[in-house]
Amino acid sequence: MSELILLRHREIPNLDQLDVYQKHDGFSAFKKAVTGMQPLDVLNEVKASGLRGRGGAGFPTGIKWSFIPNNLWPHYVVANADESEPGTFKDREILESNPYQFLEGLMLASFAVQANDAYVYFRGEYWQMAQKLDACIESLEKAGLLGEKLFDGSYSLRLHTHMGAGAYICGEETALLESIEGKLGQPRLRPPFPATFGLFGKPTVINNVETLANIPPIIDRGSGWYRSIGTEKSPGPKIFSLSGCVNKPGNYELPLGTTFRELIFTHGGGVPEGHTIKAFMSAGASSVIVPADDKALDTPMDYESTQNDLNAPLGSASVIIVDDSVNIAWLVNKTVQFFKHESCGKCTPCREGTYWMSHLTRRIATGKADADDINLLDTVAKQMQGKCLCALGEFSTMAVTSGVQKFRSDFEQLTNR
Ligand code: SF4
């Protein structure tokens, strides 16, 4: 992709300054929407663009907005900046270096669903970004872009920031809402869904930071332009966070549908010299472990292809590379220890399952297990699947079952010593 859309700050110095952002068409989309469009026009343009949520689920954004009922008020919009998936660091770059594009997207989403108050929820470790956003919000209020009766019309909008305390589970949208309300950050039973019973029990849209950063260019340049990027079912640009055993880790903005091979070898410079690529995870620690054969490497990174061809979610597109120096049982242990630590404990299958899996993977990784423990680990993981209250429990089993199935010899290598 020749033109950067989400990571424009790499080409435009000081884009995190309001005057610079405005000089580069900043807030023209918001002004155009509030002064010349109906909220439904904004919603329909986003729907037509085919934009899908970049937080992991890939649900169509415009359709999500259309679930907000018009007979229940007030409405809220919440930006999910609780970026905590191991291997994911794309929202951080947007927040640090292109914050106004994200804020403009949040403001457009708020206008589209007629919310007068919107929230940004940060993971606890992003306190510096929260401070920066507070300053940005203040500058927008001073510039008359936030506040009461904007552009001398009837629409008013206030933005608020809220800090989490560093819990991965608060990236789950209902746990996030509980946390903003001052309660323990644990997922809610669904239904009801946030579209009807969200923040403070009112209709709420929750969107990821990167999703919202896509909105201003869609309103500025139109859904037709947006659809010219990416694939038919997964349009638009995507930021891929590349990490692990790779020469040039980092964020890469590429059209959805780019192959894993192009990301890893053309942009990421391949694996360190003297090694060969062994596997990758497509969606951070929550993903299955995919053997890096030719078919996998040539798979397009879009929401359909990775799921259908590799049985792996694209998720937030955090691609972790594993080379032949890594024993997969070691990697599986790392992911399981993470999920055991982050399990909120609300439901038994996840609370107990991650506890027992963590014992087994540690035993295997430290060479203290026997061969039967591999089957026991696999059984515990499979017993958890489909029984957990939220996705975290399911995610914790992904690396385990795929690792044992595809790389059993790595586990056996450690248990046979
Ligand atoms: Fe909490 Fe895990 Fe149950 Fe989710 S699956 S509610 S994180 S215990």
C-alpha cells in the first residue's frame, strides 16, 4: 500500500498536534457530518464501507451501530483502548502518534448514534496515553470541536477518559463496562447485550481504537474509495502487529488480504539468519499455533481466509512468529501461564481449567512430566471448550490443543528426558 491511512503520522511529522492534524483535513469529516449530514447518513456510509471491527471479532461496524434502539435514551459510545493481547501493540501507536484521528472517529460514532457522552477506556499500563488524550480533549474543547451546541447547531458532545487497573479481562466489553461503573471487572451474562443494556444500563456502542481511526477517512472520502482497499468481504487497511522470531518486528499497515508470507518476509525481513520459520500465531496468545508450511504462508490475512483455510482467527492481527529454535511446549506454557493469571475466576471451567493446565504445562516445560501428562493436558483443554462464560476461557485452550495436535513431538521431547 503506497498511502498510509491509519499510520499517517509516519509521513506527516507532528500529526499529534491539533493544528497540524487540522491542516491535513483533520475534523473536516466531523464538521461535515454535524453541519450537513443526518446521523443515519453517517451510519449508512460506514455500513456501506464494509468496515469490520478491528478489536478481534471482525463484526461489521455499521451494523453494530444500527442495533442501538431509538426508544431508549441516553446512548453512549465507549472506545476500547484496553489493548492487552500479548503481541498486540497497534492501538498504542495510534494513541501515541495519531490521537486526533482516533478521537475524530469516536466523535463521528457518537454523532451517528446520537450519544452526547463518550468514554475512552484505557488499560492501566497506558496511563501516559491517557494523560495525552486528556490534553487532546482539552484542546478540542478550547477549539470548539467538543462541548455544547457544536457549530451553532443542536448537537452536544463530551468525552471522558477512564483508566483500568491492568486486567486483561477488562478488554472483554461487558467487563469493561462493569469497570467504568466502578464494579469488579468481570464479564456480564448475555443477553441482554450492550446495544440495549450497556453502560449504566443504557444502549451502548463499544468500538476498538483502530476501528474508530478508520471512520474519518470513510466519511471524508466515501465508502466506495474505502472498498477499493482490501478484499470484498474484508475491506480496508489493517495494522498488523508483527513480533516474535522475526528480523523487523513492528506495526505494518497493509490492505486486508495481504498474505502472511508478504508480511513476514517482505516487510518483516524473515526470521533470524541460520533459522527457519516453524510456526506462527495469527491473533496473539489467543490464537491456535499454525505450522508455517507453504499453504499457511500463502494464505491471505483477512477475516474469512485465515478462519476458513487455517482454522485460525485473524483476531486483532497480532502475528507472532516462531522459528526452529523454539520448542512449542515452551510457547504453550507461556500462553497458559498468562491466561491462568488473567482468568477473572467468575466461572468454574476457566478458573479451574486454567489452574490445572498451568500446572501441567509448567511440569512439561520444565522436564518433570511423563508422557501421560500430554494427554491429560489435552483432555483438560478440551473439557473447557464450549463451557466458559466468556472468550478468555476458550482462548486459553487454543495454543494447547493446536500445539499438542500439530507439534506433539516437541512435548514428547521434553517428557522423555
Ligand atoms: Fe472469567 Fe474466565 Fe469465566 Fe471469562 S471464562 S468469565 S475470564 S473465569
